[in-house]
Amino acid sequence: MECTINWMGAEGMSFIAETGSGHMINMDGSPDGGGRNLAPRPMETVLAGTGGCTAYDVVLILKRGRHDVRGCQVKLSADRAESDPKVFTKIHMHFVVTGKGLPEGAVERAVQLSHEKYCSASIMLAKTAEITTSVEIVEA
């Protein structure tokens, strides 16, 4: 896996990442840090990537189990350390999974498997952060 990050110039703290798969991600800092608030902060992209990683797992696990999953939303909230390095110290992930006749146990198992075995991002972040989850099932 590769990624190239380019600083966009002396006017601020804006960066563009080009991923190995050829996609672009814009990032920027807050005004108090020299940025112009034009894009997500780098740590916000870490949190978003973690949410995407675990949502991907949950949907895939449910589909492989032949469950009629129709939607998956993950709402993340995180706390960071007060001093540098300002690592994540707590992350809560609330899963809202929509489907037809989804068994609660299957959804909870998919979330658990993601966090214990498959989601590289959340497993990595669990080295510094206490990660908690909750599940809500919506009938489609």
C-alpha cells in the first residue's frame, strides 16, 4: 500500500493525499493552527477511515451470512489525549444497521468479528484507545 502527501503551499496547512489506488483526499488544518478549514483534519480522516473499515466488515460479514442487510451507518465519537502525541483515548462506534429480519445476534457478532479479527484500523487504534460499540437495528 502506498500514499503520497503533498503540501499545497505557503498560504496555509492544506494537503492532498494521493492513494496508491489513484484517489485523492484533501486535508486541512484549523485556522488556529495555520489552516483555512477547507477540508477534514488529518485525524478526522483517520477516524473516518476506521469507520469505513469496520462498516465494510460488518456489511460483508452479514452478506456472507445471507442476511438481508440494506444499510449500515456508523456514528463515531472520539476523545483524544490533551498533550502530544494527541492519540485517540476513547472511541465509541454506534452502528445503525438496516435490513429485513436481521437477527440481533448476527449483527452483534459481525461487529464483534470486525473489532476482534478483521478491521485493521480499529485493532490498531485499540492500542491507545478504549473502543466501545453499540448496535441499533432498523427493520426495512
